Amino acid sequence: MRTSTKRQTLTKKLDDTSLENKVHLIGDKEDFENILTAAGDKYIMVEFFATWCGPCRMLACKIDELASLYQDKAVMVKIDVDDFEELAAEYNITSMPAFMIIKNKQKVEHYCGSKVEQLEEFIEKYLGKPEMK
């Protein structure tokens, strides 16, 4: 019951082909599959997090900022590991926050940690420096 209510509260409604939201909170596995398909050859940046994870909460504003800065280059997705244990296991997530770059439905690279500078370097490796607006 808790999970369903939380999803209703937190999940942004996702049109099957629309990737206009800056950060997509996955509501079910089908949401994730739709994003993988709709992204085409665009990079997908995935954050695996938990609501009880202190470092995950501390990074939340930074993730929103990065999603905004890179919205033309990548799709930002957040997956709650407590709601999607199968996805976390499928991608070998053992600690959080964990970040993954996916392109063409394939895992490119994985980074685990909460250091903002290292996270930015990880993203810039694939997406380049963000364009300031």
C-alpha cells in the first residue's frame, strides 16, 4: 500500500513517447522500457536511489540541476531500489547512490558515490561540458 501511494504522489505521468520532463521517476518497469525505447540513441542517465539514503537525498537538488543542464543531450531517470529490486539486481546495484549511463539500451558505464565533482566528471566523460543557458 505504501509503495502505491508513494508512486501516485511522486511519479510524473509519462507519455509513452514524451521525454519532455527533466527527471523521470520510474513508476513501473514499463515506464523504464518506454524511456529506453523513446530515447533512441540519446544517452540515458539513471540514478538508483532509496528514500532512506542520506547521500541520495543530499544529491537530489544537484541531480535536478544536472538534468536541466543536459536535457538536450540526455534523459535523466530515477529508480527507487526499494520499489524495483529486480531492476537494481539486473544492473548489479549494491550501494547507493549509483549512477549509470545507458545508450541504445546498453549499459555504458556505472559510477557509485555521492561526490558531486566525481559525478560531474563521470557525466562529462560521455556528455561533454554542459551548455550554460
